[in-house]
Amino acid sequence: MRAIVLLCLLEVAFIQAKDYSWGGPGVNRVIDPTTESPCLMDQASCGCCLMQQQIHRMGMFFNTSLNELQKELTKATTALSNVRASRSAFSVALNNDENFKCFGPFRDDMLIIYKHIFINLGDGYNVANGIFTVPRSGVYSLALTVYSDAGAPGNTLAACASLQVNDIVLAGPKDKNMQDQEDSATVVLAVHLNAGDQVSVKLPIGCFLCGDNSHYNTFTGFLLYATD
């Protein structure tokens, strides 16, 4: 290979020195190696021209392959951006206090504001009002756990709450009795939500929740897959 390249370079130098072009001595004609066959006009230059043709083909193949790779990279980058944009997950707890506290009971239904945030990917959950605003239409997993302590045996236990979307109750875990001093209840469901829907939890009349930094009361939701 090195010998062929050296011969080509010597040939070019000889041509330039003698004013000898592809068309023969004294003819200033340059042949396009992509469209013409110099072997018909100058056998001595045939090897170099064939090499030029091969280099030209390799260059075209490389450029075509590079363009295809760039297109695939663009597609992959777009898909990754869509995945990142659709990520949505939150998990919150009633509080993070060291001292055991109870929320409720109240005379009216009360919106529960979960103040301790484990994760709020996508910032869909608003810690100021306790509402999760759906960022993208899709199927979501929602989970709610409630816990309460009556304080002493024989007292009324009322661990209950209402999971709702746009003020419509989807589920309401509830444990009301006078036999247990403390108890809990959990509900997990998958629902289709539309962008802009508001998911929240309300404390019904007469119910109360208790907890501390052990996080007995939690509210969680995340996008399983988008549908828009």
C-alpha cells in the first residue's frame, strides 16, 4: 500500500514537472475520477485514479453513515427529553414532628396538607395547599395510608380520609370503632388522570389522624405511563 501511494506521489510530481496532465503531454485537461476512466487515456495514471475513486466512494459512504447516525442521535435525544419531561412522582407525609400530634377532628371536611416531602419529582405537589396538579395525561398510581390513635382504650377511634380528584371522591380508607386504641388503613389504586386534574385528600367530619416523624400518614402518586 505504501509503495502504491509513493508511486502515485512520484507520478503527480512527474506530471507537474513536465506539464503532463491526464490527457497526455502538453494537454492541460483534468479528468474527473468520478465520471471518467483515465485508464483509457493514460495507463500510467490508472492506479492513482482508481485509488482516488475509491477514496471518493469511501468519503461518500462515511458522510452518508454520519448523517444517518446524526438522525438516530436526534431521535434518541428527543425520546429521552420526552421521558424526562413526563417524569412525575410525589410522596409526602402528614408531618415530621418529634412530638406525637393529631390533626382533627373538625366540624367540616378539611383539606389535608401534607407538610413533609419525601420526593416531589416534577413539582406537581403543592406543599402550600396539599394539592397535586397532574402535569400530563396518563395512568397514575395513587396510594393513601391513614393512622390514628384514640389516646386510651374505650375512646372512639376514627382513622379515615377521602382521596379525591377534582372534589370527586375516588376512595376513602376508614377505620371507626371503639375496640381499638390505634389502627390504620390503606388504599392503592391506578387511575387515568388528565393534565390539570387536581388530586387531594380530605379529612371528613369527625375523623382525625395522628403521627410524628415515624410518618404513619402518607400520600403518594406517580405516573405509570403517559397517554398524550
